[in-house]
Amino acid sequence: MARVGFIGLGNMGGGMAANLAKAGHDVRAFDLSAEALDKAKAAGCLPVASAREAAEGAEAIITMLPAGTHVEQVYRDSVFDAAPPSAVLIDSSTIDVATARRVAEAATARGLLAVDAPVSGGIAAANAGTLTFMVGGSNEAVAEAKPFLDAMAKSVFHVGASGAGQAVKMCNNLVLASTMIATCEAFALAEKLGLDPQAFYDVGSVSTAQSWSMTSYCPVPGVGPESPADRGYQGGFATALMLKDLRLAMAAAADAGADVPMGTRAKELYEAFADAGEGATDFSGIIKTFGAGATAD
Ligand code: NAD
């Protein structure tokens, strides 16, 4: 088993580092938060005092940080100098495509292998080791990263060159935001038309209205499988994080000259929801702005 440096032990990284330790790796874990370090220790990792110390001697260095600025800073200030020449750098944070490409180029210039490997699946999948990874990088870099990703994954997809993992993640969440809002507005309309939400679900979930937002994460309490709607829209995927991803998608669309009218509207609606004090609410809670789902509060 290998030595792994893990930097960023928050909601997602904590569970991911724990699964690497469970797989038998020697995980040197670092976070700015003492509480996160304590949890990592309890999960079988060895807490270290700096990102540099996590990177030293590691065969793989994994980052799970809030945004691109954090990744770029940690790479520049610690990882690039401390990583052994044979190490593979794996960034699983959700960040903008341009930063992902820039850090990969900087790594390559130093002779290091690097991949962007953002995830889908949320905190439950991070804890369970059932994340889906979408990976961008060279064949060689992905082959080096794969055994480490497998310890945290249900599926690992190599989707293209550096930045391609982030591009897939952005496009995925663009669809997710739009289908969630469409599902919410349809349930609100169904209610105003006097329909039982269960009756609409029974038909929609097996008809052309079907999507993950409806059948796996239904925004109406008591309808469909258990979801954040059944917990007052707490836990799950915070509106603030969805908004972050939509902003990244909008920036990428502007750079690429792509027209994204649904994504643009979804971003406006999530911005208004977050501005109303709902940033920490699960993103399916946006159904409340359509006058439905209120019973869950
Ligand atoms: P989080 O805020 O819980 O964790 C981030 C951690 O990074 C914190 O513990 C923080 O202390 C640490 N950190 C920040 N700067 C640091 C530094 N310089 N050195 C070391 N540690 C540092 O966030 P999260 O929910 O774990 O999300 C992490 C990434 O995963 C984000 O990019 C997010 O968009 C993405 N993501 C989150 C989810 C989700 O459901 N939460 C799902 C998919 C992807």
C-alpha cells in the first residue's frame, strides 16, 4: 500500500481520506481545521502540520478544497516543491476549467503527473466510497491515479485531457439545476391544479418528465424515495454550492461562446434563493419559491 497526502478534510474530503485509510494506504492528512484533523485521526489517517508535510514522500497527493484559488495556492506554496518526482497529483475539488488546466500545465512543467478528478455523489457517497469520478488528464496520469480513485469510487471515467473532468462536472450540474427547477415548478403547478403530488409522481416518474431530480431526489416531502425534502431540506447539496457550480458553468460558457439560456435562468433563481437566506438549504428547497413543498419546514 502507498503513502497518500490528503489536503482538505471537509464534508467530502473527510470521508474520502477515511476510505483511503480503510483500503490500507498510509494517509498523511492536512486541513486548516483542527476539528477536521481530529476526525481524520479517528478514521485512521495520520494528521500532519502542513500541506507540505502531507505532500512529502507521497505517491499520490489529493486535494479536496473549496475553490480554484485554494487549489492554486496550495499547489504553488506547498505541493509543487514537496511532491516527489514520481507522485501523481489528483485534484477532486470542483473548480473552473481554466484553473484546472493551468495547474496541470504547471505540474507538467515540473515533470509531475496531474489529473483533475471532480466528483458526483455528495457527502453520503464520499463516506460510503461510492463516488463517481470524472477525470481529465493524460493516459499515463490517469493510470497512475486510478488505483487511488478506486478506493473512493463506484465509477471512474476518463473523459479527456486536463480540464475535461471539470468540464463534464459543470455540464452535469447545469442539467441538474435546470431539471430540479423544472421539476419544482411542475409539482407547484400540479398542486395549484388540484392534483395529488403522488399522482403526478406516479405518472411523471415513469413517463417523459422522468429525471434524477424527480425519481432520486424528489423535492416534495413524502413523495418518492427518502430525500432532503423529507428532512426540511437540510443536508444534501447546499444551494450555495449549486450556485458556485452554476457560476463556474456560466464563466465557462462565456469563455467558450456557448448559449446557455436555461442555465442562466437557473443561476438567477438560485441567486435569489441564496439571497433570501437559503444558501445552506438543500438545492431542492427552491420548490418553496414556487409556493410548494412548504409542509417540510
Ligand atoms: P468543505 O468546506 O466542507 O471542505 C473544504 C475543506 O478545505 C475545509 O475543511 C477547509 O478547512 C479546508 N481548507 C481550505 N483551505 C485549505 C488550505 N489552504 N489547506 C488545507 N485545507 C484547507 O467543502 P466540501 O463540501 O468538502 O467540498 C469540497 C469540494 O468538493 C468543493 O470544491 C465542492 O464544490 C466539491 N463538492 C462538494 C459536494 C458536496 O455535496 N458537499 C459534492 C461534490 C463536489
